[in-house]
Amino acid sequence: MQRHEASRQGRGQVTLVGAGPGAADLLTLRAVRAMQAADVILFDALVSTEVLDLARREAKRMLVGKRGHRVSCRQEDINALMIKLAKQGKRVVRLKSGDPMIFGRAGEEIAALAVENIPVDIVPGVTAALAAASDLGVSLTHRDCAQGVKFITAHSRKGELPDLDWCACADVATTLVVYMGGRTAPALANRLMEEGLSPTTPVVVLHDVSLPGANCQPMSLSDLLHAVIEREGPVLIGIGDVFRDVAARTGIATPPPTNCLPLAVAN
């Protein structure tokens, strides 16, 4: 509705588009249509070239990525740029890795645009946790193991573990998926064990989900305590008994389950 109203008045607009975890064939049709209609595309550093290739050829592409401990665009500058371009009558696509509404700062951008009365559309994308579950053949809510799933970030504004309800995060009946946890993995493991989660709890550390160079490292929570994650690219950490079968398929020995019935091992 906002999009059509903006078009009638000759005003610009902004569309927040989820680019998914990297593989272009995980984009939605709506995302491709938005990219094909854009005048300007502001894209994150984690958006793949394969995804950008699906944009309208005439669209101007501008990198506005934010990467930890590197020179990055400030969120305030990105907000200001979107507002400036929209006021010039441009159709702006803000292309975000994964889903815009999952740790994508979409709330801040929507609020900034609303103050300026700039129409905003949102196109969901496949978030990394769901792509990882599919790649691994793991149900995040396998009914014999987990009665819930929780997405958290392990990286606060200060680069440390955020102030969360860590007791709830250590629930053995909940699958925990941790975004941006590469640098804080040992502190994360320590905090969860302090809250009572077993050191033998299965863990998977995933890099570059859905991409050709994807990598999965099964381990236990106690292993994560001493892990040094140096690989470049996005890191996703899965914690919980639903990942026990992943370790079994790699041939890595694992302890008996703490909270679930044995899962079938894929042939």
C-alpha cells in the first residue's frame, strides 16, 4: 500500500530486502522483483556477488557494510543516506544478509524513515539458522529433543556478551542458535555452563552457511570453551541435543544424550 501511494505522489521509497545467507537461489521472488525495480541498492558486506548479479543492471550499487573491528559505515550514516536518496525520488533497496528483521537493525532504520514520512516495504529473507538446519538435515525443534528454539546474538555494542537471561538460554529443552558468536564463543560456553548446561551438550560451529565454502565443526560445549575461531566470514553456533546426529555422521565420538531419544543416523 505504501509503495503504490508513493508512486502516485512521485516520492521515493525504501524497501528492506532480505538477501538470505548467501546462495542466490534462496532469494524470494519478491526480493528479486524489488532488486529489479531499484534505482539504488545499499548492500551489506555479507551479500554475495551472486545475489547482487540479480539486481537491475542500471541500479547504482553502494556498499554500506558493517564488519566487526574493521572500517565500517555507521548506522546513522546509512539512515541518513536512505533518507537523502528517497527524498530525491529514488527507489532504494536496502539489501541485508539473511532476514532484515533478525539482527539486521531494521527497527532502527524503519524508525528513522518513519520520522521523515518515507514509505517502507519489507521483504523477508531466509535467515542463516534456517538455512543451516536445512543444510545439516536437522530439525531445530525435533519433538524428542527440543520444545523450542531461541535465536540470540553473542555480540553486544561493546563487543562483549550481551546482558541476556542466560538461565533461559541454558534450557536443555530449547535449541540455541547464536549469531555473531565467533569472538565471544569461549565466554558464551563458560556462561552457559555456569547456568547449568552440561559440558557434553552438542555444539556445531558453522561458517559461510549455504555457500560453496560452507564448513561445519561439531564439538561439545566444553570444546567450545577452548575454541579459537579465526576463519573469515559469518559464524553461526548451534547448541543443543538436536545437533548430536551431526556429530555422529562425522564419526566424532559423542556422549550419551542429555535430553532426547536417539536420533536416526542418515545413511
